[in-house]
Amino acid sequence: VQLQASGGGLVQAGGSLRLSCAASGSISRINTMAWYRQAPGKQREFIADITSGGRTDYADSVKGRFTISRDNGKSTMDLQMNSLKPEDTGVYYCVIPLRRGSSAGSWGQGTLVTVSS
């Protein structure tokens, strides 16, 4: 399954963006899907994940502001980002991890989010 993220762009602090990840095949049997981001000059970091049963987990830095969702029928995963901060700037990637909590796995092409102050 190949992944393609979209929906990034330039937004002012306090604004919102919705990212979408489209999979080339069915995701119904994929247990966990995740979003990671890489800020300029920094390592990639976990943002959120969601299981096939709908269980979610978030990084502390985005709890209460970001919401992850998935639609198995459409083979998509979304990330609704509200109250964006300049520190949310980075390239966002959708990932199918080999196991929950691991960054190893299949990575799609990212989408750039830039939050201006």
C-alpha cells in the first residue's frame, strides 16, 4: 500500500488545516496508521495514531488541538489541526508502522505545513 499526504499549506497562527492521507489499496486490515512530522532541522516526531478499531493516541504537544480519523471504506486517514502554532510547522507524513509505537514501516510522501506567527 502506498500513501500520499495532501492538504498542507500556509496558515496563520490560530488557524486550521485538514490533512488527508490517501492509500493506494485497502486499509481495512491495517491495524495502525499514524501521522508524523519533521520540523526544519529536527528529527521526525510522532503526532498521532489510530487503530482499525478507532483507538487513538496523540503527542502531548497536539492533544486537544489535533484530531485523527480514518475511513476504511475510502482508504483514507485525516488529521484535523486546529489552533495551529508556529511550532507545528513541518512536513507531515502518513505512516503505516510495523507495530504501534514504532516509526519503522511504510512512509508516504509528506505535505508541508507552515504556520506563520
